[in-house]
Amino acid sequence: MTRHIGWIAGAAATVLVAAGAITYAVAQDGGSSATTPTAGSADAGFARDMAVHHQQAVEMSYIVRDRTKDDEVRRLAYDIAQTQANQRGMLLGWLDLWELPKVSADAPMTWMGMGDMASGKDGALMPGMATNTELKKLNTLSGKQAEILYLRLMTDHHKGGIHMAKGCVAKCTVGVEKNLARGMVDAQQSEIDLMADMLKERGAKARD
């Protein structure tokens, strides 16, 4: 049962947010008085940054899928890739709805007051993101070694994602976006716990 907690939480959050996103879009089209977020708002900043953050998770998941034959890891990677790709589509869709740019001249996480938190060195644009060097290494490994590196990288990635999602819960103003962020926190924490067990089974643990 524990093995499926993350997938269930992620799937439930995706369904909930999809329904909410449609409701919000219809309300806006119908002339709702709700205030549309500005380009510098937390809502827009979170949407832009988390879309980038999610894209790397999808990339890592597809890499490991082809580097291992382990059903458990492949299933987890597939679930993460599908969930985060769907959520990324929602985030970018909201930016389109609000008629806001998908890129910004501001540093990532500026909306959180933490624009100097990540240097962007070697491709790690935000906390938790893997470097280009780490992604290249993942592409060279196979079997158990690839599984361990993926689980470690994804654990770090989820921790960074949770940090940003909590920032949106605190700062965002659009209800469905805050709901999405809350769902991310719960689902990704469940997956962190699951990955800790998977690492232990492989004689490894998450990085400090």
C-alpha cells in the first residue's frame, strides 16, 4: 500500500486541479471580477518557475526509464513524468489565460524574495535542480547505479519543489493555483518517503 501513496496523491491532486482550472477559466471568460495576476506577482512567478522545475523532473524520469529494467523504478518514473507534465501544462495554461509571458528577466524565485538563492551554475537554475553534469552522468549509468542516482536526484528535486510550492501557498492569490501547490506538497512528500525506502532497499540513502 505504501508503494502507491505518492501516485494516488498525485493523481487525486491532478484531477482536482484540472476541474478547478476549468472552473477558473470559465469564470474569467464570463466576466468575473477576480483580479488577474500581474507579471511580477507570486502567482505568475510560481507558474513560470515551477514549469521549468517540472520540466527537468520529466526529463530525468524519461532518462532513468531507459536506463533500468526495474519495474518499481520505471513505474515511479512514469508516474512522476506524467503528473508533472500535466501540472506543467496547467501552469503554462494559466499564464496564457492571464496573458503573461512565460519567461522573465527576473532571476528564478524572485517572487519569493529569494532571487539570489540559486546561482544557475551548471544548469541548476533553482534549489533542488540537478546540474547538467549530473544529468550527463545519469545518462551513462544503468541498472542499480542509475536507479540510485535517479532516486537521489529526484529526492533533492522534490525537496526544492516543496519549498517553492509552500511559497505559493503562502503568497499566491488564485485559489486553484494555491490548491495545486498544496497538492504538490503532499504528493511530493509522499514520494520522498517512498524513495527513501527504495534507496534503503538498494543499500543507499538520500544525499545530505
